[in-house]
Amino acid sequence: MATTKDWNILALEIDKPSIEVVNTLEALWLEDVVRRKAPDCAESPIRHQRLVSLLEEAVLPLLQGTLLTTYGSGYCHNLTSALLTVVADPLSKQYCYVHIDQHADNDDVKEHLIDCANFVSEIPHVTNAASIKHVGSTCMAPGIEPKDHVSVRQLQKEGIATSLSKLFEDAPQDTYVSIDLDVLLDDDMHTDFPDGEMPINTLLNVLRTLKTTHNIIGADVLGLSYRYHQPSYNLFQKSKLVYAMIAGIFLGKDITPLKAKY
């Protein structure tokens, strides 16, 4: 169910890589981008409601369109939990959360403290997400039912349209999509976790399909980081273009020139 809507980019400045991403997006689509500083929540676990309070000031004034939020390191992926509360919950009482990631991020939560490795486990308890679907991870993590997971190999074997149709049979039409770019091949994207198996074209086609078949109420994309090792110049430029191509799909732009540069 494709819908026509106005998308805006909320570009969060958390670390140097995320600032590089903001600069790239502003150079392409300045009128669609709002940059805001956000806290680096990667150092220690934090409560969901605390994350919400840290983000509300930056996000709430921007809720006139549908938001694609960009940020950097995957160590901050628990920010997505707060984005669901601030961005998605006001738009839908029952939606599907789509986790496109090499990792399930569903470790046990203790004392309601969430980090990048466990925040998905807390989502059903603190947001309106009624369904969680995992796309792209190589292996199905413990605690995830087969009906809620599709691997890269399944996407390639069965085809994207068929695989996603099966995956979303029991899911609400309203959908929020979170993309951790460590799902990609390490030749396609630089992250702190270079073990993904998804080619960039597969990811782009997954997003195109979801945008056509679902009512996407929000999305975020993250992953670029050089916390532990520096990328080559060429890979760093390609990594910024990955963000740009994803943003272009949500904004409804022609990304052909970006793919040619990539």
C-alpha cells in the first residue's frame, strides 16, 4: 500500500562520522535536512524513558512530515527505541518494527537498562510496536521465531518480493524500519562490525519493496563508524553514499547519479 507523504531527514550529530553523513546529505538535499545534536549513548546502558527525554527536544518540533533519522555508530542503536516512542507511537497504535541488521540486538534486559545489544527485547514493553520482524541477519538468534526472520540467503533464493510477502503475512500495515548498515558486505560499507552478507543492491531493493507495499511511518539508518579502525578513503566515500542512496529512496529522489558514483 504505497502512500504519498512528505519525508524529512532528521540528521543527528553524535560523533564525527555522523557529522560527515549530515554534511553529505545537506550537500544533496539541504531543504529536506534538519541537523540536531544528540547525546552519545553508546558508553553505558540507559533507561528507555531517559533516552526519550534526551531526544524529545530535538525531534518534537519536526513532526510535520515522516522522518528518516540518520546517525553514526551502531553502538548508539538503542536510540531507535526512543525514536519509536517519539516518532512512531503518535502516528500508529499498532505497527510493525522492522529490524534490518546483521545482529538481532535481543539480549536480555536487566533493570530496564538498554544498550545496542538488547534494546529490541524492550521494544514490545515500551512502544506501540505489535510485531517485530528481522531482515538480513545471517543466523536466526535465540528467541526469534522462524516466521519473524528472513536471512540474506532466503532473500536471494526466494526473491525479495516473495520472501517479504511471507515475512509480513501476520504484521500490521503500518511499519517503522531501522537499518543498521553492518548488515552490508564489508566491501560496500564501513562499520565497527564488518561481518554482514547483504549486497547494497539487495538492501536498496528491500527498501523499495517495503515503501511500495507498506505504510512506512518512520525510519532510521546508522552504522558508519571508525571508532576502532579507519576506513580507506574510497570506502569512506562509498559509505556516505550508502546513506545518501537510502535517503533518496525514502525522499522519492532519483538515486541513479548516486549509484553511478558508488
